[in-house]
Amino acid sequence: MKLKNKTVLVTGGAGFIGSHLVDQLILEKPEKIIVVDNLFLGKDNNLLDAQSKFPDLKIIHEDVSNFEKMKTIFKNDNIDVVFNLAVIPLPASLEKPSWTFSHNNNMTVTMCELIRQDFFKTLIHFSSSEVYGTSISGPMDENHPLNGTTPYAASKAACDLLVLSYCRTFGIDASIIRPFNNYGPRQNEASYAGLIPITVQKIMENKPPMIFGDGKQTRDYLYVTDTAKAAIKIYENLKTRQKVLNIASGKEISIVYVVKKIAEYLDYDIEKILYDPDRPGDVRRHIANTYLAEDLLGFKPTVSFEDGLKKTVDWYKITLNNQRKMTK
Ligand SMILES: NC(=O)c1ccc[n+]([C@@H]2O[C@H](COP(=O)([O-])OP(=O)(O)OC[C@H]3O[C@@H](n4cnc5c(N)ncnc54)[C@H](O)[C@@H]3O)[C@@H](O)[C@H]2O)c1
């Protein structure tokens, strides 16, 4: 299964991972790329690079949970594959749990119904490692219990079950990618994993960066382009169908290491870092077992955490400086 000459639709394509996925899709030479994003958190600016390389990129501002509106979009184009990334992020689920839960489910069930009704052929659905909650013992494989702590995690787990139920009941052609913590340029500071953009911003404003809890919580960080490439490989490989695949580095990195490393790159005194109480729902240990992705896709991260973090910090430095110049 190659993407060459295919028509691809990306929900949430103006967001962080979605916009990087669009960049990677362009390299595969598809016939058409359509982004559907209502700009809840996404930005059209995230797609500027993509538009310069692929001028026919179609961006539609619409709510993915609206089945009738989606049906109209799908009727106009013969879509081969949907990468389903649109999401209401974790922080929203702490303020508006019921709305976040139902909205995330409505977006996914819309895609499930459209594929069931033959409006497109293949669904690559984005899950999240948040569904696992804190690791029970060491690296978490795809069979780790779903112990997510937040309504966001519950909504993501429910969406995964929904997609799998449509596979089993209606035979839809679908695979599920389960990324762990992504980082890189364009990450939205309003998302839960916004530690890197928030820390860079604070330091650049000469305010002390904040660590919640003791900072020994760990995350499994993967540079965003590695996730985007993996999503494409998952589409290409039929052995991934009806399966969930962890996509991560398989390495555990503490929050305190991340903040100190950013401070080092920005020449900031680490003694000034502040510590605040734990946040509700914060998971303690998070590390992936990626054997399935290695086995089925030959997946291996290509960007080391230190290199990726340096690129990310450099990108935020330029972006934040440009924003400052514009507001002066
Ligand atoms: N960022 C991470 O570290 C991470 C980790 C694991 C899984 N994921 C998953 O990857 C996917 C993308 O995450 P992200 O970090 O890029 O998030 P993001 O918030 O940057 O992107 C999500 C996009 O969905 C759009 N959106 C929200 N509601 C919509 C609606 N009703 N209709 C149309 N568009 C809508 C937003 O505007 C945004 O552009 C999500 O499914 C998320 O659960 C992300």
C-alpha cells in the first residue's frame, strides 16, 4: 500500500502532529491532501511550509464531529485514507470533562460511520499512551491495562475500542497508532504535554520555569517527525490492520532532565527552577515497549532526544522572537 497518487484526508491536520504528518505525506507524492480542522487549537500557519511545497493542499475549517458536514466533504472527493488526529486535548478534559469525552467520541464515530458507509477505504486512527495511565511495571506494551487517569484518557480509550469494534463487526480497514509523548516545532503550549514550549517561553521571558511535583515523573519522548513517518508506515503495512501499535522511543526521560536541558540550551541558571505540587491525573512513569512496531514495521527512532530538543528550542527561540517583534 503506497500513498503515491492517492487521496489523503487528515483530521486535525493544522495541529502539532497533524501538520508534521502533512509535511511527510507530501514526500510520498499523493494525488491530493485534504486537511479538516476547525482550528480549536490548530493554526493555518502550521501548514505554511506544506502549502509552499504542495500548493493544491486543501484546508477545510469544519467540525469533524458533524457527520452531515463531513459526508458532504467526503462526497466531493474519492478519499483513499483518513489519518484521524483531531482531538480535544487533556487540559480541556479537566475543565469540561463531559464535553471533551463526548466530543472526542463523536469525532471518531463520525469517521467510523463514514468508512462503514464506504465513503473512504482505510482509517489510521491516532490513540494516545495516556490510555495506559502509570506504568504498572517497566515498559508498557499494547496489552498493558487501560488505567488512564483523566476523562481525556478515557475518551481516547473509548475511541480505540470503537475503531476496533468497527473492524470486528463491520470489517473496516483500520489500524491504530498509539504515540507516547511527542515534541518538536509547532507544539501547542495549551496541550498537556506542552512542557517544552511552556518552559522555553518562561525562560525567554526571564520568568522561572515550573516543575510539578518532584520532577522525577518520566515520559517517553519521541521527535514528532518520527511519529509522522511511523503513521505512514502503518498505512503501508497491511499486517498492522485491526491492531494497536505503540510508537515511542522506548527510553524513559524525567521531567527534571527536560527542564534542566532546556535551561542549559538557553543559558539559564537551573537554581532558579521552581517546584509546584503535583497536577491531578499526572502519571508517574511512562515508558513504551515498542517491540510490535519494531517487528511489523522495522520502526526505530531516527532523532536522539538531545538533538530533537535542541532543534525544538531553536525553533521556539526564533518563533517567539518574531512574535515579540510583531507586537512591538
Ligand atoms: N502530542 C502528543 O504528545 C500526543 C501523544 C499521544 C497521542 N497524541 C494524539 O495525536 C493526535 C494529535 O495530537 P496533537 O498533539 O497534534 O494535538 P493538537 O491539539 O495540536 O491537534 C489536534 C487538532 O485537532 C483539531 N480539532 C479539535 N477539535 C476539532 C474538531 N471538532 N473538528 C476539527 N478539528 C478539530 C485542533 O484544532 C487541532 O489542530 C491526537 O489524537 C492526540 O490524542 C498526541
